[in-house]
Amino acid sequence: MARGLGKGLDEIGKGLNAYFPGNTDESDEVQEIAISECRPNPYQPRKTFHADAIEELKVSILEHGIIQPIVVRKSIKGYEIVVGERRYRAAKEAGLTTIPAIVKELTDEKMMEIALLENLQREDLTPIEEAHAYSRLMKELKLTQEELSKRLGKSRSHIANMVRLLSLPEQVVAYINNGELSMGHGRALLGLKDKNKLFPLVEKIRKESLNVRQVEKLIQEWNEKRKEKKEKPKKDVFLQERESFLRERLGTAVTIQRGKRKGKIEIEFYNDDDLDRIIELLEN
């Protein structure tokens, strides 16, 4: 589940009440609307609704009724749920035909923001759902990370770190989404230089239940080994001796490079006279 949100939620200030100043307004009429006319919020960031939680809420609804009305907006075909999709699903499971609701006039932009804020306040989102929500808000509303952070009361670095998770391979993203890997695992995996080792490492994490610290240490070791392999290998003694001989013989810098099938000798000269001098030495 999404973690470390407390401070950010405090910064949001009034939270959802800022969007629904009428929550305590007597002019807000609670209506009984047909469940069959309701449909989920198209901007709902939470994609997974756990059956156990819905069942628990259904039992509560059957015993106590729906204490808090859902919030909807009128659409061409009935109503779109702004806040309260879980209550709607539980009421539907309970066999209710109507549900108490407050009808609001909201733009698509507000629908997206409210849906995200509600779930962030409840800490209902998986890291991947939260990342997708940020990504979609920035895309749909044409916002930068900095602008979104100010709008939601979240730090820019938090938003950036969450969105970066989406750059991982689809299967790895799925593991994070279903809880097999944590957000910390995902952030660590982003630092792996050799992407060919990504899936073997993911399987190692799952099989051996490696914690984030262990994964970070392993990745650091692998990255350092890769760096060492990439460093230019030391030239063998034979080539070093020949370079030294030619430098002394020609009086200029000489480099010998050996490839798999062929090699080359580079001889430096500084002007035409120097070139003529070197050619003369080679001819003799």
C-alpha cells in the first residue's frame, strides 16, 4: 500500500472538503438514486478492489445501512461516481436498488483530482496505482511535476520517484502492484546498470525474500563489477616495450593498439617538418 503520505496529506490542508465545501452545507440535498444508473469514475486511480473489503462493507451496509452518501455528477447516461465507489460496489453486492447520493457539478479535471485525493487520504492506492494517477494527471492536465506537487501538496521528489516505477518492465510493475515486490525494491531495481540481470535478480528477490537493503547491496556490487569490466584493460608488457622503443627511436609519442583481427600504430607529429623528420627516420 502507499506509504509515507501523512505529511503530504497534512499539506493538502482542507483535503476533500476544499472540493466539497457543501459537505456541511444544508443546501446539499441527499438523493436516493438508482444503483443501475451509476457507473464508476472513469478517472478512478484504484483499479483493485479487494473482495474481502467489499464483503465486510456489504455486511455493515446490511446491518446499519449506508451512513455516508456517495458523491456523483450527472452524465448523459445516469451518474458518474466521484467519491464512494467502494460503497457503491458493496451496496450492489448487498442487493440494494438505490443509494444515497449528493449530486455535484464537476469538470473532468476536478473529477481526476478528487478521485486521487480521496484515495491518497485513505492510503488505498498501491504504489503503481499512485504512479499511474500522477502520470495521468500530468498528461491530461498538462502539468509539470513541480506544478502537480504544489497542487496536491506532495513533494516533487515523491512524485518523480513514483512515476519512475512505471519505466520498469511490465512484469516487474505487476509484481509491485500485487505486493510481491515493494516500492523500495522497485526503486532499487531502477539503479541496476546491466538490464540483462534485471529479471534474474527479480526472481532471486522473490525466491529468497530479499529485503530492500540486501537488494541495494547486491546491485551496488554488480554495478561496480560492470564498471571494472568496462575500464580499459592494461596493455600487455610486449606492446608497452614496443611503444617505448618506437618513442625513443622516433622522438615522438607512439601508441600501439591491438584489435581482435588487426592492430594499428599511431605516430604523432606536430608540423610538416616534424613529419618529414619521422619519414626520414623510417626510411633509414
